[in-house]
Amino acid sequence: MTCKELDEEMKNAGSSSKFFKVSGFVKVIFNEDKLFYMACPDCKKKVTLENSLWKCENCQKSHKNSQPTYMLSAVIHDATGDVLV
């Protein structure tokens, strides 16, 4: 899929989640300082470390382990143009 095709598909997708494969290169990364956060393994919301346990404010649970969750905001470029992901 090209960046132009992906851009059109994303405009038509609305708020639904879909996966796409694009061949291109990363032109710009916007959040270089925070590429991931530690998340609750149950609800995937942000957790904080308290007394050697990861505490989730959302589901009110504590866990021995947390899950790194990646968040990337970038512009992908190919011969057809750019797309913000």
C-alpha cells in the first residue's frame, strides 16, 4: 500500500481500528522523548510504580509486571506523498 492509498483509507475508516502495511521511510518522529509508557496488563492504561508493584489507577489493580506500550506519532513518506500515523 502507498502513503496516498493509506491516507485515503484512513479518511474513510472513521474511528475503527485497522492494520496496514506501507513501504516507505520515517520522515519525522514527533514524540522522540516518549516512545512508550508502562501499561497495565489488563486494561492497557498507564501505571505507576509503588512499593515494587505497578499500580493502575484505572482498574484499581496492582501487578508485579507491567507492559511497555508504544506510542509513535510520525510522518511516513514514499514516492506518492506523506501520511501522518
